[in-house]
Amino acid sequence: MKKSLAMLAFLTFASVAPCFALDVVYPKTQTVTINSPKTFFAGSADVKKTLTINGAEVQVDKSGGFARSVKLDEGENIFELKSDDEVLRYVITRPKATASSAVENRFVEFDNLKYGKISADNTPLRSTPIDGGINRVSHLQAGTLLVTDGEQNGFYRVILGENSVGWVDKNSVEITPNGTSLADFYGYDYIDGDDYFTFIFHLNRRIPWEIREGENQSLEIKLYNVSGEAENVYFYDFPTKLATGGRNLVGYGAEYVGEDLHVKIRKPLKINPKKPLKNVVVTIDAGHGGSELGAVGCLGNKEKDLNLTNAKKLERVLNSKGAKVVMTRSDDRDMSLAERVKVANDSESAVFISLHGNSIPDNGDPEKSRGFGVYYYYPEAKPLGEYILHNMQSKLPLENNGLIQASFYVVRNTQALSLLIEAGYMVNPEDNAKLLNKKVQKQLAKSVADGLEEYFRSQQRSF
Ligand SMILES: [Zn+2]
């Protein structure tokens, strides 16, 4: 509020020449609490005027954007941003450090085993009692039965056979008065269909499972807590070439239908070498939308708009290459992550690409944060990511931050080959100016489309 009054006053009195008014997009308000030894300012100013923060000159990019890191002392920090006669005053409070009152976070073992049932679909089974990072073993469905021997940090420790354990958020488990530890396994069937190879493991109850991509084109399937198996684990090492003909995996997933676990492995697409993307179903996801702006660029531009622009450009290029494009959104609207995943899975898309612009945390450094990155979660999507990254590196005037494994909801829960692309840092003035450049946007779309095309050309199905 203060800021707009100041700007109004400025516009009223400085009527001689049209000016690019000083505007700050971060911090969002002029009085703010930030619990960090450093933070930053980002915004826009007239490039012809000298911009200072507490007297120190700040370079303004020719696009008008600026960004500068600042140190914070404990207590109140006052910052004065001056662009000639325009002045904006910020009061940033860094709370005083207090002695940590955190309860000691140790494992508490139960006197007796407890039995429980997963209460919601998509509940992560984790390898460590931490909510975050790449520690997911699998996602468990409602009704999956568990045995737990203790708790830590809000997680139950779950018994997985005789020699391993996993962790499940206590809020996702309903403890039952009694239960049994082991399931019966009655063998498996498979269906060798046109598009999918499906295993059906017959059980008498839903138990925790794990599927990993093994070293030499295999899928390691483990069913935990099965009676009569060594260490109570049923292990099946499936050579994926039976389903893929030796090509890369292009998607797999598992779900219970009743008490049977269905493991579906997608078969590689039949590729036309002259038009490798012909009829390939690709979901393009423009990140954020509606009330969720995403990152805000130095010039006040919003990530949700940039993502949509880039998504539409990519849609056009992919259409011209014969792909069947599905958009999670084609206009500015609110959309949950679950809805985006549903669009990709319902359309049985072979590829899911989520487009974003990067943001940084309160204590990030906008001057040093620059460049694009491609993110995958499942190893099967890594080769596709490499093709796209290689194209981005050769076509885009931005730094390359590489191919990175990370746990994004939309990438993790889609059954397609899934990637998330961060095109650049919107809070970095130079990156942001490039991201707004139509030529760069066109090159981004072309990079992704060419990468997809090269990947599928390399994956022609030979049977
Ligand atoms: Zn984003």
C-alpha cells in the first residue's frame, strides 16, 4: 500500500518526462519478517538513472530489471532504495535466534508390534523418516496392510520382510486392533497385450511392494511380508526386453485391483523413422495458473503467463511434427497438481513435460542464480532428458545447470516418461530478459520438440 502511494505521488509530481518507475517485486511488502542471514531485492527501475540500496550502486539491466543480495542482522534492518528522486523504504526484521526447543528426535520402539492399514491412496513408503527428498520406495494404496515396530519423527517404522524397514507418515495409517504379519502368494499370470505387458500377482491381501529399475534392463519387483519366501520377501527380476524388445522403458506402474497387484509395463511405441513423433501422445503442462502465480520476474512478469506462452509454442511445434498434444491448461486458470497428473494418465500419454521458470528461496542469491535445468525422477526418463538438455544447450543463450533427479509431484505420479523443465531464473535480470524474448521462447519450444524427436527416432521398435 505504502509503495503505491509513493508511486502515485511520484507520478503526480514528475510529469515532465515519462519514466520507468522504481518497482520492487521482492520482498512483496515493505515491512516483512525474514528469518535468514541474507535475502535479496528484485524489481525494475529506469536504466538511465542510478539505482542505490543504502547508498551502494546496483546495476540495472538494459531490460530495466535489477536484483541484489543483502545481508540481514538480527532485529530490524532498514533499506532505502533510491532511483534518483524516487525512494522506497523497506523494514526487514530478522528474528533473534532462540535456543532450540526441538524435542529429541529419536526412534521409539513399541513393546508389541502394531498392525495398521493405509487410509489414503498414494501414500509414500519412504526409506528414511523424513518428508522430502528422493527417499520414496513406492506409493501405497488405501487398504494396504502394514506391521510397525516403532515410530520416529511422526513416521511409523514399517517391517518389510525380515531384514528391511520403511517409513510411513503416521497420519496416513489407521491402527487396527489386530492383524497378521504375512500374506499368502498364489503365483502370477501375465497378459502380453499390444500396448502393455501386465503381470498379475495373486495375493490374499494388499501388502507393501517396491519396483526398481535394475542395472541391465530389468525391473526388480519385491512383494514384502509374504509367507514361505526367503526373508518373507517375494522377489521377481523381470527382464524388460520381454516387454520392450531391448528398448528403453517408456513407463510402468503398479496398482492393486482387489487383492491382486497389477504391474503394467508400457510397450515401446511403433515409430515411423521419417516422422518419429507421429501419433505420439504428449501432455504439456504449463506450470501454475489462476491465483497461483509461480515465480515473479524482475519486471513484474508472472511465471504462470510465461509457462503458458512456452506451452503454446511447444504445442504448435509438436503438432507440426505429428504428435498428439494434450494440454493440462490452455488458459489462465487454477489447477491442482493431481488434476494435471490425471490429464496425463487418463490420456495414456507417452511423454509428460511440465514447463516452469525457476524461483529462489528467501535466502537465495538472485545474482548467482541463472540458467535452465531438466528434472526427472524415474531413471527411465533420463535418456529423454539428455536429448532435450543437449538441444537446449546448443540452442539457448542461457547457462546449462544439467539433468537433475528430483522429486516433483507431477513428475513422480505420471505414468509417462516425465520431465520438468525450469527454463531459467526469473528473478535474475539477464535470465528474465532472455526468457521474455520471443526468439528465445521459440528456441526453447524447438529444443524440447527436437529432443523428443531425436529420442523417439533412437527408440524405433524392431518387432
Ligand atoms: Zn514453477
